Amino acid sequence: MNRISRDGFTTAVMFRPENIFYSTAFWGEAVAICTKDGTKLFVPELEVSRAEAESHECEVIPSQRGKGLIKSLFPSLYNTKACSDCNDFLLANAIHSKVDKGNFVCDCEPFLIVRSVKEQNEIDRIIEASHILDKLYQTCLEEIKVGVSERTLQAQLICEATRLGGSIPNYPYTLNPFIIAAGSNGSFPHAEISDRCFCDGDLIVVDLTIRYKGYISDATRTFGLGKVSDDKKKAYGIVKMSQSQGLDAIRPSIKCKDIDLVCRNYISKRGYEKNFIHSTGHGVGLEVHERPWIGPENDDLLQDNMVITIEPGIYIESKFGVRIEDTVVINGEKSHNSNAITAFTKDLIII
């Protein structure tokens, strides 16, 4: 509430599950309303028992779904100035039919800003998710073989991840939880899983995200299979050094765009400027992609206890791709090159 209070609001109204979980420790169908007097968690009848068992420091209030839920919120919205993460036009319009627009402001940014600096218990969960990722990359070494398909490897990794206590995040813009992109498929940074089988000479991009008790870690490794050509090895070496220099540049109070520039300049000076086609990284936490954004246009300053990724890449259309990514907790002025919490080797492993 402190951040929202500084902006002149007296109430926070949360519809997004990530923000509800952040405030109450409950992940499910609900709406949370937070004031200086405490937090109310409105849930449908079928979620009441679970909400009472899992939520912390809030009052659980049974509610109907749909229009009945909105109706139950109104008593808490009168005579207050609320900031909400609501991004549903019809829902916001229904609320504004009863509450003045100036007293119910839809703006997700304050919630994202609050979540961008992590508490130690959040960092601990991200570290645990990172340990699971490291084990999954060891599984890749055992399972990547000529003739195995991208889809088969994904199935094996999903099974192992859940066995290790992780869960699989979902994304609105992809059909698959992981990116496993071999050969020419690797030239698509967000390739969809296919039935393509691994072949001798392939580079195989494996981008994994795992959630542990709500919190996410994100990493990418690129493996070689069989006789990998010199041009692929060269591109790999350039990406590896670019990422290393980006990690070395991290420190509190540096602009996000300056980290991006370090990685981008190294790749550009070696002739691959047009082949690095995405930003250098992003924050991670309750979402795979959240503030801060490590991109060329972002003047925001990094802070201690932010958790970010550094993930430069080179993509050669219709041929291959290389990406190396680590999740990093920003921690003072010391080098972050040896401090990434995703610890699996970044040397090129040729299987």
C-alpha cells in the first residue's frame, strides 16, 4: 500500500492472480481489496475453503461469480480513491457505472513497480526454481540424441520438472511452455515446439522457465549435436562473450538501456547487428516477463534485489540460432558474472 498511498490512493483493488498472490498468498479466482485497515479477499463459494487454508493476513469473503462478484465489491469502493490492475474494459465499465472514474483508476504500473524489487523470501523461491532448471539442463545432456524430436524432449523435461517440485508457467502468446528449437527452427527466438528430430550438426536452443511456489526462474542454453560447423561455433562464442559482458556491467543505479547497449555493441561490432533482434533481458518474479525491461529504450535504473535476465542472441534466418540466458539477483557492485543463480555451464557442449 505504501507505493499506492504516495500516488494519492487509499485503496488497491487487484484482479490479476499475480497481484492477488503477492498480497494474500492465494492463487485462484478472486478479487483482493487492500486498504490501511487490512485486506479483503472476495472468492466464489467453491474457493472459500482453499482460500481460508492458503491465504495470509486477509479476510476471506464468500461471493458470487460474474455480476454478483462486482456487486459485492461496491461497498468497499464507495468514499475511497482506488487504484486497480483491472485491464478488462467491460469489467471496468461496469464498476464505473457506479463509481466515478476518478475514484477507480485502472493502472497496472504501480503494482508492477512494487513487485520489481524482491523480498528475501521471494528470492529464495526463485533460487529454488533455478536449481530445478540446472537439473533439467543435465537431463538435456542425457536425452538429446540424433532422432529425438523437440516434442519428445519437452515431454521428458515437463515430467522431470514436476517430479522435482516445479510447475510450468503458461503464456498468452505461445502454445507450449518451453522453447526447444533445433537447427533452422532456432532462428525463431520464440519458436513453437515441432516434431522435427535432432540431426547431426544441429545447434539446439533450449529455453526453460520453471515456477516454484509461485516464483519463476528463466534460463536458456544452446547445445551442439555431432559435427558443429565453425560458423555456428563462432556465433556461439560471440553470444557467450556478449552475455558475459552484460553480466559484468550490472550494478545498482545503472540504466537498463546501458546493459542492453553493452551486449548489443559487442555483437554489432562483430558483424551480427541485424541478427540480434530482441531486447537483452527482462525482470522475472511472479511472471516470466515483468519489470524492469532490459531494452534499448528504457531509462529506468536497476536496484538491489531486482531479479533480471540477461539473454543476448544471434539468429541466422533459415539456418540456426544461439541464445544464452541467466537469471540474476542484483546484489551490489560485485561482478554478477559468477553470481547468476542459474548455474549450468555456458561453455558450448557438443553432445
